[in-house]
Amino acid sequence: MNARLPVPLRHACPVPGTGETLYRLMLAGIPLECLMAGDEEDGIEVRAIWHHGQDISELLAQQCDERIIECWIEHSRAEHDETRIERFAKLGAS
């Protein structure tokens, strides 16, 4: 996939999460920025999600449909996947 992210990803603090879910939301045109990091045991974790300068993590969880929440939970439990981390790091840098 050669799609570009609408906003750059900022990498910070190790905490587990859902890079792919955020990527899908960005492709849907939602301008998001997130704090995320790779963790040796947990893979990618999302620390916070920013939209126009505000952390909307909780708001997003309340307003997303169930498929996104299920995807979120599924990715939160995902095993460490170095290829996935590298892929999102490259997407964020492009």
C-alpha cells in the first residue's frame, strides 16, 4: 500500500495499542495524530490520539461503531509483530 498518512505519527512513550485502526481512520479522512511506540513484548501501543490539538481517545472510543472497537481490542491484544511496527514507522516517515 502506497497511501500517505494525512498527518505524521509522533513516536513516544512505550504503551500497547492499535496502529492499524488509526491508519484506517486516517484513510477515512479523519485528521488524527497519535503518540505511539513499539514495545518488545506488546508490539505497537497507542498512548493518545490527537485531533486538532485535543486528546480524543475516550471520545473516539464512545463514538466509534462496534467494528472499530472490536478491531481496537483485537489489535491491543496482538502479539509483537516487528514487520507491522516497521511498516507503520515507514508510513509515518513518508
